[in-house]
Amino acid sequence: SYVDHDTAFAEGLAFWTQSGVPGIQAEHWAETDEGELRRSVRISTKALFQGGLILVDMALVPWGCGVWPAVWLLGYDAPWPYAGEIDIVEGIQAMTSKHTPAGCALDQTPGLFTGTVANTNCDSTEGNSGCSIVSPSNTSFGMPFNDLGGGLFACLWDKSGIRMYNWMRADIPQDIKSEQPNTTSWETPVATWSSSTCDPYAFFHPQQIVLNVNLCGDWAGGNYGSYPYCPGTCSSYITNPHNLNNTVMLINSIKVFQMEGAPIVTEQALTANNQTGAGGYVRRLPSSGYRTSTRADMEVMLFLISALSMALGPLRTH
């Protein structure tokens, strides 16, 4: 259950490390009854973005049986999925997905991307899981990712389509380190949604950036039995806090670069009417008792100015 801003900081679900790195986590210090909802955090930006380059530098990503972290973009101005959803990274594995209404397809032309196609149907209006591509790197998620110091995920969104990249800490290109990204010098993307089969502006309206740590749920819970190393059921496994030592997400920075000459979206997300997404309805934990809600007005808003680093600048594309 996602808690509000004050509760998140009071209970340590949203925090800064001693070195000043912002983090969120799911509650994992008390034993619960099976079916009882653990407290967690979902952060959504008020700023909206349509196009550009989004760089997400992660120091630590949650992982483990039943643990479902995500950094993603969610269309604001229409009910899901009609304004689109772009998953930059989500786990139970390092996967990126797109959720749209009918009409957006995944171009599988050889050489467009290096990842493995998991699902080709982007139409999520009938409950489909969206079109997904899995990173070929075995260190792009989970314990290997964390043990190597984390890394960086990039979402490049322009008239050519939407492309995804990921690098381990030691492999981050110098142009990114110097905050002068030159996308033409990068290697083949991990994932590509080409404009030839999916218009990146017609299917993806202005988007919020969203971060959350979920437990079980439709995906991690629904696929729990397919992982032989995960014992029992998801709902029973997460009752034991000792099974949830890796539910912490640490974000070094999130930086957004605007295309030169492209208009900046000035509208802000002032309501939470459409903030559902592929994960389903948002569950809210009020001050007393449990209830469910289809609105996300309970979501934590860590201000990007203070909690996450936001940089708006020109993107070098030639």
C-alpha cells in the first residue's frame, strides 16, 4: 500500500542516505499476516515530458522473489493505456515495455536492437501486458547490477521512435558523464520502438516520471510460480521480513535533456485521475485501516529539485 509523503519520511520508506542519495523502499522490518499489505512508496513527477532524453542513474535496484521495482513513464491526459506507458526498467528482470491502444506495433527488423523480444502486442486495452524487450545483459538488474555499483538507464524519445540503453557504472559513456550526451556515438539500443510502426507522439502523450517498489502484484505475483527458486506462494513469502532485505531503491539522479528547438510541455500533473498504469489500481493505506483506491492522490511527491536531480538542457544529436 502506497503511503503519503509525511508517512513515508516518518517511517523511513522515503529517505536520504548519509551521503545525500535519495531512496525509497518497501517496509520489510515487521512480520505480517498473509494477505496483509505492506507499506511502500510510489513517486510521480508533477512535470510532464514528451520527447527528449531521460537518464536514470541507479545506485541500487530492488530485487528478489516477489519484489517488483519500476522506473517508468505514464501518460497523464487520458485513461490508461490511451495516453501510453513507457517502462524504462522494471523487474522481476531487466525489461522495458510499451503499453498503448491498438495501432502501435513492434518493428522487429534485424539490427534495430540487441534485446530479446518477450511480447509483440503493444495494445493493452484488453489487459495485454504490452510489447516488451528484455536486456541481453545479465548484469543489468538485481544482485549483479548492485554488486557492480549500479549503472545508468537511458530513454531516447524523438521523431525516429523510442530507444532504450543501459550501461553498468564502469561503462557509462564519457559524453554522458560530462553532461554533453551525443546519442549518435552510442551503440545499438537494447530496445527500439520505431516510428515506422508506432508513432512516438500519437501513442505517447505527455508523460510523468514514476518510481515505485511493489511487492507481488499482477506481474511479480502472477509469475511467481515460474521461478523454481522462489518457495511457496508470493503472498506467504513476503510475510517474513527476512525475505525482503533487497527492497531498497537508490537513485543518484534523474536528468532530462530537451531536444533543441522542441517545445517544452508547460502543463503539470495537478490531479491523479489517470495514474493507474499497467500495475493496476493503486492501493492506499490511510491513517487507520486499509482501503483501495483507483486514484493516486496518495502518492509520495519527492520534489525533483531536492530529492532527485533534474537537468534541462540541449541534447546533441548530430
